[in-house]
Amino acid sequence: MSTHVEFRRGAYFDSVSLMQVSRSVTDVAGVQTALVAMATPLNLDLLAELGFDAPADAEPNDLLIAIRADDEDTIERAIGELEQSLRATAARGRSGGDLGAAPAARTIGGASRRVEANLALVSVPGHYAFAEAVDALEAGLSVMVFSDNVPVWQEVALKQAAAERGLLVMGPDCGTAVIGGVGLGFANALRRGRVGIVAASGTGAQQVSCLLDQAGLGISHLIGVGGRDLSDEVGGRSTLCALAALDADPATGLIVVISKPPAAEVARTIRRAAGQLSTPTVFALLDRGQPDLTAVAEHVITRLGGRAGGWFERLSGSRPAPGALRGLFAGGTLCDEAMVIAADVLGPVLSNIPLRPEWGLPGDLRGTGHIMIDFGDDRLTQGRPHPMIDPSLRLQRLAAEARDPECSVVLLDVVLGYGADEDPAATLAPAVAGAREVAAEAGRDLAVVISLCGTRADPQGFDRQAGLLHEAGASVHLSNAAAARRAVALAQGRQP
């Protein structure tokens, strides 16, 4: 066995491109492990977990390359593939868009003077996002800030500046929006219709809109506002603007407001504002004692004359012994919803986004008992693609749970749509089958339950994804709430 580790000083590439480079190197015959990433603290921890040594002076702007292979000849071929992939990535970055003979604009403001636009999308590392968003607002553009790791004071300043200009800020950490039928960020292929959505939650909005789509209903617009908008600090600033915009939109006949657990006073403010609108408004504000996302979708469907229920599901025959439930999520709101459901039955659920402070996980995300992890949390995406694009951290944790005798059920979400992994089941299905085999060798029946969020028009192919995951031994549900309830029942040793 041979290994190769190097750091290239100041050689920056974006995380999505490096994920693709890593896959190209890993695909070389004889390569056992390959990691090509920026040397962020998270990636250095991952390097150590993979059994490589990192120099103490590595910095986040250094390019990290680590390869383990059968022999030195394979290492040389892997490095050759690496260099070719990096050159192709750099060439794509230099090519830019087709702006004719004119040089590419270097700022959002400069670009806005060349084209007719009223919305800018900012997707840069978080510490650069504020300046780019200010540039967009000063150019008279509303802005969607896809970037995460933006300080909350900058979010408040952006939203104050937008309100002064009669503009809208979606985000920061706004992963999903659909404006006039055009998807931005992670977006599903949705029918057009009369339901407008305001969402301080990306995957929560995707869940509700996908359930509406399966019932034959569509949306007018889906306005993401960022997961912190209904916090005490931000005060629902963008939610209030979005509600006013949808109320004035003749294409919108009903509004749904979706949020992760909100600050109580902010939620009351939003409800009072909604009560003054001419358009009826329905709320899906996740919290204990509140309806889950599926229940809200069913209410909307029934209210609009559709038939609710009968959601897609394919069940496995797993019968695990009672034990710990482990949730491995890409969507923070789906994780929140599952924790609310589980905690009502099972008691404390430890998490990196805990429902209560005393239920927080330590930095290494290890613990005992029932655990749910949001792998899309800001702290886990620094220098890495979002887990809806790159499943590697979740797959590693799935393998670890398979070896843990305390774990009896694993609950995962899979989110389809534009921007997400082109074929998530291609890697997850073998990992699920492998995890169940490892547990079976130790005399355990490991149940795997999957919440599959998507529509039949999504590019990944909903039925194909569901089929592959079910064949691997998982129970597959369109409703995240139904998936969570099944996982809870199995963890208790019950057959739901």
C-alpha cells in the first residue's frame, strides 16, 4: 500500500469543483481513498479520520491532496488524473459566460448595467457575501444570498438596507426559491399554481411544495427568507416583506408560511401581520404542539378542493430489537421536524441543532442514546459542499452507526431536484445495503428509513431513486413526518 499527501499553498478551488476532482481520482483503478479539498479545520479532521497525517502549518487557503492506493504506480496515475481534473476545472473558471467581445463584469453592480434584471443571486464564501449583497442592493436589485456562515448582524444590516429601498433580501443561507416558475438554488420541478410560500426553511419549503405537487396543486412563488429570519435578532424582516409581495400578487390565492422553530414574539408578529392581508394565510411553524409539515400540506390541499393523503411509501420488512434512533439529515428543517416527533415519544434527542440547549452534542458529534445530526449546519459546510451535493460525511456516519450495537434504526432524508446530487441513490443504496450487512454479521437487524423529498418531474427520476433505495432494504416515504413516526416505532420495537 502507498500513500501520498501534499499541500499546495494558496491554490484555491471551490468546494463543489474539488468534490468532483476527488471523485475522478477515487475512480482510478487501485485507489482506495482520495481526498482533494481545501485545508479547512473540518477537512483536516476528516483527513485524520481517514488515517493521514496533516502538517501543523496547513491553512484554509491551502489545497489538500491525500491519496491511498495499492502501489506507487497507481499513485502516479492518480496524480495524473488529479492534474488533468484541476486543469479542466481552472479552464472552466476562466471561460466565463458568453458576453460577446466585452470583458466580463467584475461586480454585480457592473453586471446590472449590462442586462435587465431585478434580482441577483450571491453564492460566495460567507465572509465575502455581505459586500456582494450590498453591491446588489445599491444597484437596485433584490438579492438571494445562498451563502451561509454570514454573521447575523450583517443579515440584519442587509435587510434594513433592503427595506429602505423597497427591495427584498432572501437569506443568508437561503437554499431554495422559485420565482415566477424559475428555480434558484436547490429547487424541485414544481407545477405552477395559486399557492405562494414564504419559507424560513429550505427543505421545509421543498417538503410542502412536493406534497402539494403530488396532490396536483402548484405554486405561484416560493420565497426563501433564510433560516434565521424568524429569530429574535432578525425579527421576521424579510418574511413581512414577502407576505406583502405575495398579497399584492394576483397569481397567489393562498399563502403558506413555513419556518424552523421560531422565536415566540416574532411568530406572534408575523401572525398579526398575516391577519391584515387580503390573501388567506396558513402557518407551518415547527415546534412541539404544532402541526407537522405533512399535516399543513394536507390542510392546504383539502382547503383548495384536492384529495390529501395516500402519500408514496414502500416499506421494508425490518424488525429490529428496541434500541437507539439515529437521524442523519441533509435538511435542517427535516431534522427539526423529525426531532419534534421523536422527542414527544422517545424523550431527549441529542443533536448539533438541539431542540433544547441541554440536548446539544459535543463538537465531535458523538454521544449515546437517540441522536439526530443536521449535516447541512453551517459548522459542517465550511470548505465543503452541502450534503445535498456531497454525501461523504453522512455515508461515513452511516457506516459508524452500522457498527454501533446501541443503534437499531437509522433515519435519513434524500432531497431531489435541481442543484442536488444528480443520482443520490447510486451511492446511498449500496451504503444502506452495506450497513445492514455489517449489522447482520453482528446479529442485529438494522432498520433504515428514508424520507425522499421530490416530485416525479425532478431530473433524478423519483421512482428510480425510490426503487433503488427500497431494493437496498430501506423503507421509503414521501412524507418526512411519516418516515419519522415509522422510525420511532421501530426504535421502540413496534411494527407501525
